[in-house]
Amino acid sequence: MFLRHVLILHWLTRHISTAHHPSYPYPYPSPVTLQIDAYAHLDSFIHRWNPKQKLMALTALIFAFAMVETLTLVPVMFAVTVVLYALSKLPLSFLHYRLRYPGFFLLGIVLLLPWLSGDTILWQWNWLSLRSEGIFAVALITSRFLCILTVGLVLLGTMPFLTTIKAMRSFGLPHLLADMTLLTYRYLYDVAINLGTMRRAMRLRGFGYSAPSRTQRRRLALIPSGRELHLLASLTGSLFIRSYEQSEHIYKSMKLRGYGQANLRAQSVNRNQEHTVAIAANHPLPLWGDTLLLGGILAIALTIMGLSIF
Amino acid sequence: MHIPDGILPAQVCAAGYAIAFPVTWYSLRKINRQPDPTMGIPKAALLTATFFVASSIHIPVPPTSVHLVLNGLLGAVLGYYAFPAILIGLFFQAVIIGHGGLTTLGVDALMMGVPAILAHQVFQFRHVLSRRFNQRFSNGFCAFWAGMVGIAIASLIFFTLILTTIPSGFDVTTERSAIYGLTLAHIPLAILEGAFTTMLVLFLQRVKPELLDDPWHRSLVSHPAYNEEIERV
């Protein structure tokens, strides 16, 4: 059943990498740049690693990093992360783009914590005191954040998204979640383009650019305009309706191709077939390479976990 | 309002996953009890994508602007699909734009998803209200509270987690005051979210009322037109 579902969903997802490339008409960056598997076509040790083993080992490593509580393990964390990212051959711009948004949250913590947390004062000016425990906490949080984010990108950026979901499915991800995830990923960029078009149409009709009218002059600070709120609610509502209507067409197309039919449940595939589908990379690593990487990363993860606990 | 990787201790992240697992199981069980559980998947997936994108819409609040969380609306429109939808939406936000994190996915999903399920229950109250008041008032009133509940409870969980797990150096009383203070400071935002949800629900009621139908409501499941539609598809 799962293989059949995957084939139907694959039919839906097959255009994802080409849909927006050639005639993308908008001045802002193409959604392709946002795709998590935009560099899944590269060739590296990490790309050729067995997806199931990669998922298991790198997930363990991510949780090992989350357990780090001392600064002595931070250099080890960074060394492992840098080696993995270099081995994956992913471009630095891929990482840089994803650091922008969480950077603001992190900046808040970096700016506040050294002045609030701890008792050991390093420097003081009136009531303002720089505390060593706060600096320690900031260093730890920032290091953990950077390393986990980078390893997460290595994990998800080095295989096609469909392969990632198949690997997750082999670890017990329910088919309903797998189907929803693949469909959401398939239509995310379409919805983003729809919203872009609708917002542009609104702006062309004067929304947000009009000269200050009498009504706008009377507006108070921190009070949103009811009219603007109403217009944005209508914009969001229209987007929902478009998506809902599209989802009805998709459901009918999927149904015609046999999606969700009870008689297909008999056509379940055995684990070996799933495994063959999951490692459908062009040049998979030899078995010893897979085992070596899995063993190495798991050993590092377990060592970090052990050192963090004891 | 998502917690990034590295902020929370590993035990809290593990506890988040441990609690998110039964909540997901409960939601999936509710979904699988429908006559055709696959029927709602494309709708839920497309609306998840829409929520993901729509949360980037900024509402001008002079002199700045705010973006809405919309988890209350998600609960109102999707019902029990809301929790899996939020889990998936947060996963994509974490991996695509780095908003949230992989280790904190369980915690973030609980923070957004549990209020969404509560918002769904609040929105269900419209069926009771509509016996006394007209449909428009019932939908609008319940949508307002659903939108408010979604963001208010999510804020409370967020600030509780942040202030109790990050080593802020505050004592218990100060921490508690800070949690209440920061949550109260979000009440205007909750009112804004409630108002936006009301406007959107009333728009949907006017233009596409079937989007607000939910398969969990007894009167709908027993409705002959619904059963005919199921059989036809």
C-alpha cells in the first residue's frame, strides 16, 4: 500500500524541481531557492550514504548536540559539524540563507542574557552588570543552535525530500502524516506564488501605497485600521478558497489513480523492496562505507551523550 | 513564537516529543474514524501550505507591523487535522526558513497544536449558539474566541517554557510575574488575532461555507447529503 501511495504522490511531486525554473516571472527570489532538497543532486559521500542509516545516525547526533551542557564539548561539536558540512559539499549560501530568520531570536538572547543571568559580575556600570554565567549560557546556546541547524541541513539537504519521507516511513511514520507532508511540500510553492500574485494585485490597486488620507491621519499608534484588517482577511480567505478548490481537484485525480482504495492494501511491499526504493541513489556507497559512516557518527553521538550525562 | 534549536535542554525536547506522540496518535485516531480518512488529506495538506504562507502576511499596526500565528483559525477550519497539520507546518518552517527547530519540534507542536485543538472545541460551540442566535453571529462570536484562545494559550506556554528553562537568574516569584506580565502584554495581539479570525470566518461563510463544515459534527455526519457525497466520491 505504501509503495502505491508513494507512486501516486510521486506523480504529484515530479514537477516540483522544474515547475518554477524557466519562466519564473517575479522579481523576488524563486521558491526553488527555498527548497530543502535544492542540492540533493550533488555527489558526495553524504549524498551517497544510505538514507535510512543517514537519518538514524544524524538524528542521534542532533540529539547528542542538544544534550551538551559544558563548553569543553563545544569544539568537538563544531569540528564534527564542519567536517560533515564539508563532506556534504553543500554551498555556504544554503546555510547562510537559513541563518537569517532565527538570527533575530538569537540576537535577543545574546543581547539580554549576559546582563541578566548569574552572580559573577565581570564588569559593572551603574545597575548594568555583565555576568560570566550569562556569557557562558549564550556561548552554549549559540553553539548548540548553529551545530544542530547545520547537521539538520546536512541530513535533509543531501537527499530528495521524497527519499527522506520514505526513510521516515520505514521508521514508522504514519502514512497519513507522510501523505500530508508530501502534498504540503508539493503545493507550498504554488500557494506562495498565488499569494505573491494576489498581494501584487492589491498593491497595484493602491493598498499600502496611498497618500495619507483624512482617515489615515486620524489613525492612532498601535491601533490597526479595521479596513486594512478586513482587506487582509479577505485576501487570506481568498487564498484558502483557491487552495480548497485546488485540493478537491487533487483528491479526485488521486482517487482516479487508486489512492486510498481498500483493494490496494493487499499490494503491500516487503521491507526489502522498500529498502531498494529508499537507496535508489545513482551511486550508493559500498556496504562498508555505509557501515563505517553509521558506526562513526553513532560512536561520536554516544560519546557526546555519555560525556554530557556523566 | 517558535523555539529554535539549542535553546531548550535536551530533557525538555525529549519530553516535548514524548507528549506530542500521544496527541498525534489521538488526532490520527479521530481522523481514521471518519468514513474515508484519505478524503480530508488533500484539503488538510493544501490548507497547511496556505497557513504556512499566510502566516507571512503582516498586519500594519502603526508604527510597526505584526504577523499572525493563525493556530486558532487552523483549529477552527481543520478540526482534528489541525495537530498533524501544525506538526508538518512547523517541520517545514524549521527546515525551510529556520523558524523553530528539529529538536524542539515536539515542544513547538504542542505549544501551537494543543491550543488549536482547544480552539476547535471552542468553535464547535457555534452549533449550540446557533439554536438561539443567527448563524452569522454564532460563527463570528465563536471564531473570535477560537482565535483568541489559540494565541493566548500558545503565548502562555511559550513564555513559561522560555523563562523556566533558560538560565535567566530570576527567582520563582519574578519568573511567575514575568510570565503573567508577558502573557498579558499579548492580550492586544490575541484580540487582533480574534478579530482577524472572525473576519476571515465570516468571509468564508459568505463565499465558501462548506470550508467551515467539519466531519466531526454529529448533525453533519448523519446528514443525508454528506453520506451521498461520500458514496459518490
